[in-house]
Amino acid sequence: MTEEQNQLGTALRRWRDRLAPADVGLPTVGRRRAAGLRREELAALAGLSVDYLVRLEQGRATRPSEQVAAALSRALHLETSERDHLYRLAHLPLPGAGRISTHIPPSVQRLLAALTGQALAVFAADWTLITCTPLWGSLFGEPAHDPADRRNLVRDTFLPESASAPLPRSERGREAMEAALVADLRTAQGTFPDDPRLRGLIQECITRSPRFARLWSQGAAGALGHDRKTVTHPVVGDITLDCDILTVPGSDLRIVAYTVAAGTPAAEQLDFLRVTATRAPLND
């Protein structure tokens, strides 16, 4: 099959070849025939089987799902224009304007790779978890085990039966934390009034959670800010951390960072978890 006949596979191979392991936070182990990522490395980062990736690159699979295309675009650190090109080659509709995006810019991908030893996570504007570092998974439980539509902070807060682990406790108190989260979600609704996933999330929480319905009816809008939270971990016990939310210019992504002061007991607890942390890719 020629490159012209297999444009999707050719593009995937070229994008894979230009990424070094260090770009995605992987160690360079053993002799490598090329500087780029190996197929098994990209497959692991995207949460795909190596066999399926081979079929995509060889042109034996030509119509990946939107979830696969989104995972590949993040794993390959594609710019927005490149992500759109991938969608076109895969015969998929482009991510719509006015919809909440789960695309992570390459600069943010590099930031996560450089800070892989920290407890960081990237959330979409509706507080759906997109990706996280291994230490985050060690702190809060491995999110890769949860379905994509269940990895949502709002749902975990107001519909606790969907949460895979207890939520951290805010020093401001549960009521204040919940009110701030609902206000943040209303701000997202103002930005993305036609996003179907956001509408569904809001309606589900109004229907199933009297607490959410009461707070939503108040109409407050705002943004989550700094907090100090305590995580009850099954191995290291209670650990209190600073929680900060960083925004990306030109994007509605939220980077949530949990940190502690050096030389404190909490820092020792994080060091212990860092040793046991392993990477598990998230699937859409």
C-alpha cells in the first residue's frame, strides 16, 4: 500500500517518529534503531493494543473511533491543527466549536512529562479527568480502572455511589467546597451552553442530588481556587496537601496540583507513594 493510499498510517508513523521517549516522560532503555517512540510505547500511552496500532499504521484499520483518535492525538502531542488533520484522515467529524475539549496542547504534555513525579491531573471544563501523573493515581486510586464517563469530579462529589474512592476533605468544609464547584460548573455552562455532555451532567445531578439542585438554583457563578485538603490513604493514612488549580491560556483546561512543603511528614508520605507509583493510561 502506497503512502497516498495509507495517509492515516503514514501520518501516525511520522508523528510517532518525531517523539523521543523523554518527551513523554519515558526512560530511554536499550539500543534504539530510531529516535522516535516504539509502537508498544505509543500503544501504552494511548491505551490501545499494539496489534490495533499496527493495523492502523499498516492501513488495515482506517476508521478509528473518536475516542481512539482523541487518545492518539494526546499521546502524540499533536497541535490542534494536527489533531484536526488526524480526524479528517480517520473520516471523523472535527471536534465542534462550542463543545468542551479534551485536547491537551503539546506544551502541557511536556509540562506533565517534566513533572511526572508530582501529583498533577488535567481536567476538562466540566471537571472530567483527562489524564494524570502516576503519583496522582497513587494518591486517589487508579482512574484508568474507571469508565471515561465516570471520571468526573462533580459526579463523584454529588453522586458518591459513582466515586471509586473517598474524596479529599477541604479545610473550608464540605458545603463551601460544593458551592464553589457548582459555581465553577455554572461558569462552564455559560461558556459551553450547547455542549451535550455538560447538559447531561447537570441534568443528572439536578435529578439525583437534592444538594446539587439546591446549589444550582442559587445561580452563583465563579471559579475554584486554592484549597487545603486532607486525603485519607489506605497505606499512609491521612495526608494534608495544598491544592492549586492552574489554567492554560487559550484553553479551558484545568491543571490541578497537590503539593506539600519539603521536610514535612506529608512530604515523607508522598515520597513513599512516589516509589510505588506506576503509570496507567486513561482511555476516553
